[in-house]
Amino acid sequence: MKLSNKVYDVLKYAVTIFSPALMTLIAGLGTADLMANATTYVTVIGLVTAFVGALIGVSSNQYHKEDE
């Protein structure tokens, strides 16, 4: 699977910056009892983030193998 540079950059931003920040926000709101089921939301976002991170890692490896 080879991604375009733009798609790769957007996904990498989502995985490395946006998702962890969103998970922290939701966990904080849950701790303050401002959001019900916060643990479930954080878990689901974390799972999706790990999955997408693995996919972009595979894409990156394939891209670098083509350069060799």
C-alpha cells in the first residue's frame, strides 16, 4: 500500500498529534465527571490510532524499499 505524500502527512499528523491530544482531553473530562464513558472513548480512539499508525508505518517501509 503506497500513500500519496499529502495523505501520509495528514494521517501522520492525526496519529502523532491530534489523536493523543484528543484522548488526553477526553480522559480529563471523564476524570472531572464531565463526560460519561470516557474510558470507552479513549480506548476506541487509541485502538484506531494504533491501527492507522501501523498502516502508515507499512506504507513508509514500502516507500523506502522502492528507493533502494
